[in-house]
Amino acid sequence: MNGLVIKSTGSWYIVMAQNGDIYNCRIKGKFRQTISKLTNPVAVGDMVVFELEEKELKQGIIHKIEERKNYLIRRSNKLSSQFQIIASNLDYIILLATIARPRTTTIFIDRILLAAEAYQIPVIIVFNKKDIYTSEENMVLKEYQMLYESIGYEVLVISAFDEIDLELLKRPIKGKISLITGHSGVGKSTLMNQLNPLLSLKTGVLSKYHERGTHNTTFAEMHKVLDDTYIIDTPGIKDFGVVEFEKDNISMYFRDIRKFAGYCKFNNCSHVDEPGCMVLEAVRNNELALSRYQSFLNIVLSLQK
């Protein structure tokens, strides 16, 4: 039988068959891994081939994982040398961010965009909680919106409680499989509950001291939010590790940096301190946003460690 993995709990995988029936499956034997040091051979979003083990209990064994068209990967934890696939076969990434309560940093946004660019996954940047921002925070929000739209990304500014705003998000994701990602506390579960009130996902409150959310999602899980429309919810990601990248190639995945990098004096320019670097020149001339260059530099330096 063929099916789609809609939830992973580490040792068991919930698979939706083509007829819509749900099966609890496990894997048998070892799968050939194309990514070394991978902790999860099967990920949410994978298309798999399985056979029934206990028909009455609707249990099965996964024998094959179909080739993935894309995936997102991160380190198992900040210091780990092992990796974890967050989700696979994505049509969109919904990058949910907030200007405050909690604050989403540009380095976090840019790391998600880097991975999405590398694996050719379209991104919708969604700034949530527009109804709670101060006038100063709204100015920052406008700057972020203008910056990322100028680079070519689709940007939405919403309140998860506003039905008109939700319609703006429903249009591009209809009939697609998307992954929603962002820090804990930005409103992922709230947004999904608004898209489909039958979900009743648990939502949390922010820590008053740290203004950070608590992790309400334990495992990655795919939810149906509209007809033929699915969103994969993930545990809040505190630090999105850059995996499978060489520091010399990072500039290729920054759209705005890439257009200047080709004109540098040296073909192997690292865009850090070389003479004749057109990326640095663009920063000095305000043709390239300083925040974007700082994100690039942060990632390059992190790969040197």
C-alpha cells in the first residue's frame, strides 16, 4: 500500500493511505540514508510503501520511502553532530514571525530563507500579532516588510484572529502541503486553530520575564486545515542550524547578495574583508541591507567553527 506520513513520534509513524484510512506503522530493518548521521529515517511528508501487519489493529510496516522532492533539515540540538529532517515534500514554508512578544530576529528569518532557497521551497513570510504592536514596533514591522518584499519574498502582515487576514493566507496555500515554522510563542497553534477550529490545538502563554513561548507541539504533525490543504506543525525552533552547506556557497542562497557577488574582483571572494568586494561596497552604499549582510556573516562564521 502507498501512503503519506502525517505524524512521527520517533518509533511509530502515522500513515494516511490513498483512500484516507489511517495506519500506525513502524519501520523494519535499516533504510539506506542519503544524509549521514541522520536520526530519523522517516519524516512527516514522506510518501512511503507499507504492508499491513495487523489488519484489525490497522498496523503496518514501512518498507520503502519514495524519493523526496525536497526537505528541511536541522541539527538534533545545538551541539550535536547528528541531524534531523523536520519535514519533506513541501509546497510552501509559512515562516511565522513577530516583531515583539516574542521578537523574531532577522538572523532566524534569514536562516530559514537560506535553507528554503537551497532546497527550492517557496516561502511566505507572515508577520503575526499586528493588533498588539506599538507605533514604534509598527515602524520596525514596515521596515521588515519592505526589506523582504524588495528581495522578492511574499510577505503578509496579519492578526491570527482577523478573518480577512486569514483569507490572504488561505489563497496561496489552498490545495498544498505547507510547513509552518517559527519561534515558540509567535502563534502557530492559534493560527492553525483559526484556519480549522476543529483542530483545537493546545496554545500557551508567554513567559512574562523572557517574553518567550513554551513548546506546545511535541512532534511534527500534518493537519488538514482546508479541503486538500495541509499544514505541518513543528515544535518551536529556537535555533535553526545550517546543515549541509559550505561557507563558500552561502552567498548563492542570499538573493540580494548573489546579484553583487558576481562582480567581485576575485572569483573566490569570501565577501568578508577582501579588496574589490562588491558585496561590501553595496553595504557601504546602502544598496544591501546591513541586517542581511550581518546574517550572511553570522552564518559564514558559524561554519568555520
